[in-house]
Amino acid sequence: MTSNSSAQPTQSAQCPAYRIETERMVLRCWQPSDAKALLDAVSLSLEHLREWMPWAAGEPSSLEDKIALLRRWRAAFDQDDDYVFGIFSPDEREVWGGSGLHKRIGANALEIGYWIRADRINRGLATEASAALTKVAFAVNKVDRVEIHCDPANVRSASVPRKLGFVQEALLRRRGVGPDGAPVDTMIWTVFSDQLDGTPIANARVSAYDIVGSEIPLD
């Protein structure tokens, strides 16, 4: 895997990773210039997203709204408040989805969320992205645990942590909110930093780069 930068890892500014490369995709911090590509991906996926994502009820939004949203996400990323990533094709011309490492579950932990564009589902992209983000969360952000939360009725979403070796720790009844505003159950899946050996996460081919484009060692 390659990066656009020729800088050496020893020059790295380290945490957080602004760009992550896997075998099939690029995950990186959103830029306001991505607004049109994001709007196109969401508009293409409305029926698919509205079934599970409460935020999709407000879509399609305007290009101006998307620009404002991406500016907020970039600001939160720069301030280490939250890390929202876009999932892009290798040439970064298409948005394939979105993901993130979220601090909302407390200290020394990050939660992964994800969505995939409708015409890219059932290809293992959410699993590949989640493996990469989990590896980065432990190696770069230095957290102790990573969690994935999902509606148990969302079979595709629940299959992601199961495939990666996460352990289902809880089924919280009526703690989440569905797309229609009604309460839904929430599954909580967890993996700890000392439990990676033998999981697909440990074998994931991932490269990470900091804000200046220097590679961040993941070993």
C-alpha cells in the first residue's frame, strides 16, 4: 500500500491518524470539498439508510448543509473531540460510506459506527473498515477497548463485530432510538487490546498516516 507522502515514520506527528489505507479502500478525515461526493452517496442510498439510521430521516439535505456538516466534523477531528472518517474508493473519487472512532462511550475506549453506500453493500467493506479502525484505535489512539453498538434486527451490521472476533457483552432493551423515533434494543460488542491475537483484526493489512502524511507504525 502506498501513500502520497514520502515522509518517514520517524517524523510522524502520530495521533490521530488522518488517513488509513486498507487493501480495497481509503478511510480519511472528511474535507468540505467532499460534500458533493457525500451528498451523491447518501442520495443514492436513502431507502437503504432510512431503515436503520435515524439521521437519514433528514436526508436528502442541501450541498450547503453538507459543507457545514463536514466543516464541523473536520473541526472536531482537529480538536480531538471525535474522529469521523469517510470511506472512499482507492482513487478517492467515490464515497463508499462513512465510519468513525467515537469518544461517546467514556475514557480509554472508542466506539465504531459505519454505513455503506447501497450499491456497495454485501462486499465486506464495513468489516474491512472496522478491522482497520480497530487496529488504529489500539495502536495509535492507545485505548483499552473498542465497541460496536447495533440494533439486533440489523443482521448485516451485527455480523461485522462477530466476524472480527468481538464479544457480545450485552443486549440493552429499548436503550436505542430507531429511525421512526421509537425505542429499539441495542447490542454491545467489545474487543480489548490484549485480545487481538488470533482475530482477523490482527491480520488486517493496514497503513495509517498522520496529519502531515507521515506513516504511523502500527506494530
